[in-house]
Amino acid sequence: MNDATPTRSTAAGHLVPVWWLVLMAAPVAAANNATVLILDDVGAAFGTSAASASWAATAFALVLAVATPLQAALMRHRGQLAVLWTSAALVTLGSLVVLLAPWLPLIVAGRAIQAAGGAGLNVLAIGLAGSARRVGAISTGMGLLGAVGPLLGTQLSTAVSWRLVLVLLALALIAVPFVHRYVARGAVSNARFDAWGALLVVVLSGAVVLFTANPLTAALAAMIAILLLMFHIRRRPDGYVPVETIRSRVFLNSAGLTLTLSASYFTLLFVIPQLLITRADWTKDTAATGQLVAMVVASLATLGFTAVAAKFSRTQVRIVLVTAGALALLAAFFASSPVLLLIGIFLALFAAISANATQVAVATSAVPETQKPVAIGLFTLLYLLGGAIGPALASILVLS
């Protein structure tokens, strides 16, 4: 399903300069996080609430999650050039819709189109990296720009317009023509794509995210999708959701933990700034700046932890992750001190990114070698799904 393993299949064997790959991927993280403190501005522009405007963030994160493995499948079946220009077209179209849309539903639709393109650019950047060190550079760039996102969003919204914040992903288009020079057409797969399995996964993912807004309908859709997916997996055990992968208890435990910590982090990403404003009387800009510092420090702490995590047992690593995630939630629920609230977002980000970095190897360790790319794709989908669940939960907790 997902074949984002670093590769050297570039034109004439030359690797794409890493700064172009960073520029192509990092705006995805900025676009995902930049809406944290401007949802009330978006809502006010359309005469509605920040909770309603949060669908612009939820739709982006949800489509980013479900489109990532789909774009990886497109790359495997149609090649890297197809992904590059299809993704660029989607980002361009989505950005134009956001800039010109007179209604909030069109804004949401534009953000969804953007995210489908952003997922492809992200997958392609990792696929063209060529080494773990270059993947690390791309991840670092995404982490830093993601941390800057909330502050950048408030500044641009105040100085120019909230619409400009919602099209930050368009910055990635600068890198596209330069990356094109290095991308080879490459071989494509003739294997039949499991479209039905992919559709059921998309429906199930959407139902999970929509549960907070419409529990009964979402639960019914999820149950139907699960039943149909179970029958489909029996009919096609090596399809979009391989039976050997989902039967692995190791995979389910690792992926489930990562999904939980991811959903917690992306919820607190929206909740903590609002708590700083209401509980500590901070301004938007002060809250964004404080969160920026906490997130940068958390990124550096994650880098250090993941470098030494191999020295500890799986249980010890999970204890660290669960403890950090639990303390983050306690801070959000009970803390009124701005320092403790910032420690909360620090711990939440540390737990989520560390889980994503450490648990993927654990999750795929019990999966057959031929299924590892598929398992990585499912794992990534679940991590990114947390990014869609977060804004949906935040809309109920603090944005309504």
C-alpha cells in the first residue's frame, strides 16, 4: 500500500538536493498547524463559530491521512512523475479554491484538495531522499516549520489575511520544477490496485473522525465499513489491508499506542493555546510564541530520545511514552500556570513524535518482509489519522 522507502531512482542516478525536498515537504506541516489560533477569524468572516471553522483543519488532516497511502500506491502504479505533477495540480487547485471561496464549505473543500496534493509531495520527498540522514533532514524541516506554524498563522492573519494562512502549502510548489529535473520516469507496477479495500479504509477513517460531530451516523458508518472490510479481507487477504498485518498483536499494539498519542497531541495543539488565553490571560501572539518554544524544545528532546531508544526494552520505551502522554493530559485538564500548560504541549509532542519514530520498527517487526511497506503505510495512516481526530475533539472541548 505504501512504498515510501527512500530510493535512488532519480534521473541519471543523481539525488535531488535535500533543500528542495525539505521545501517540498515542510509546508505540509506548516499548513497543518497554522490554523491553530486563527479559527475564530475564519469563523467570524463567515458569521459562524470557531468550532464550525475547525472543519477546515479537520478536513485537511483527515485527507492528508487517507491520501498518503493512496499517493504511495499511485507512485508504485504510475511512477514518481505522475505523483509530482498530480500533487502539484491538486495543491494549486485547492489553494485557488481557498483564496476565492465565498462560503465556508468551499473553504473546507479547498483544504481537502490541498491536503490530497500535500500528501503526494510528502510521500515523494521521502521516496526521493535516498538515505536515512536525508530523511532525517526532511523530518527536521517539517518539525521546525510545523512548530512555527501557529505563530506564523497569527502574524499573517493579522498583517494580511487568514486566507493567506490557509494557502501556506502553496510554498511547496516552488520546489516542484526543480525536483522535476531529477525525477526519472521509472518502472511502474502492473499489479491490480485494491480500490475497494482503499475505499473502505477511507470510509472507516472518516467515520472515526466524524464521531465527535455525529456519533450515531458515524458509528453506523464505521460498523458497516468494518463488516464490509472483514469480508473483503477474507476475499483478498493480500490487498490494501493485508490479513497478516492486522492479525499481528505486535502491530496492533504499537499502531494503537501511536494513534492514541497522536490524537492526544493534535488535540492539545489546539486546546493549549486557548487555555493559555483563558486561564493565563495571554494574548494570541504570546500563546503562539510560547507554544513555538515548547515545540522546538520537544523536537530536540525527541531527537535525543530516539537516538538512544534502541538501548532500552520495548516495555521501557512504552512506559516513557505513556507517562509523557498522560502527564500532558493532566496538565491540560488541571493546570492554570502557563509554564505547566507549555510543559503539557512539550510532553504531548514528545510522546507523539517519539512514538511515531520508535514504534514503526516494532510494529513491522512481526510482519513478513514482503508486507513491510504495506504495514508502514497502515501505521502512517493511523498516526496521521490522529491529526484529524485532534481538531474534531478540540472543537468540542474549547472551540464551541
